[in-house]
Amino acid sequence: MTLDLARRRRARPAVLTLTLLALTPTGCGEDAPDQCPPEIEAGLVDLNAHPDGDGWAFTGTTEGGADRAGSPCGGAGVSDVVHRFVAPAAGGYKFSTADSPARWNTVIHFRPRCDQPSARLNCNNDSAYPPFSEQTLALAADEPVYVFVDGVTPTDVGRYTLTVTPR
Ligand SMILES: [Ca+2]
């Protein structure tokens, strides 16, 4: 009897360990860390590092860059630049290329995570001020978004300014 109880006490921690292992996420869920593919991480622009007035603004060029992704609005086979923005507070944020220094047909498309090619929050071509692109997203506090500045056809490349304005 005493020996049986001792065995049961020894056995209990093993059962607990197995239960905890079964509950541990395996790394594929929503909470898994976002692993940027190397081709995106290499040229990633941190938009939050470029404050401008009430928002943020970054000027760059897509010319000579890599084609990392396309979207239903265009951009497949066209060089692009990827930007990461983390919302400092919950609210709407307008992403726009309307302040670009050169006129060319931009497309912007978004991902909630940079390691999920099929996950697109939205995309835009020519909404407010053709040939520029504009899209407002509702973001939670500390929510990241990956913004691709892209072109409609392979000749649609050049200098752009991407602005982010709280709405
Ligand atoms: Ca592209």
C-alpha cells in the first residue's frame, strides 16, 4: 500500500509534464514570431524612424530594386520597396504616395505579417489622386503592418514618398 502511493506520487509529475507539452504551441499560430524572409528583411524601411509633422514620411526609389511581391492591384514582376509601420496608438492611418516627387503609376499593398505571402490586408492603385495610391487602415495599438510600394507595370518604377497620416 505505501509503495503504491509512492509510485503514484512519482508518476504524477510525468503526467503533468506531458500535459504541458501537449499545450505548448508548435510555432505556426498567430502568436508565433514574425520571421521576415531574408529578401524582405534586407531592404526593410522602418517608417516609424521617419517622423514628419503629425505623421511619418519616407522618400526612396523602387528603381533597380527586387520584386518581392505583387498584389491583386498590380506589382507582380515589378521592383518594390517594403516598409514596416507599427501603430503607436489604436486608430486609422492613411498610407499615401500622393506626395511623391515624380509621377509614375504606384501601387501599395499591405501584409499583417511579412512571412505570410498570401495574407494581404488590402491594396490600392489610383484611388484618390491617380496615378498615386492611398489606403486607410484601422490598426490596434502596437499592431505592425508591412507596406509595399510597387508599380503597375515593369516600367512603373521611380522615386516615391510614402506618407502615413493618423486619421
Ligand atoms: Ca512587386
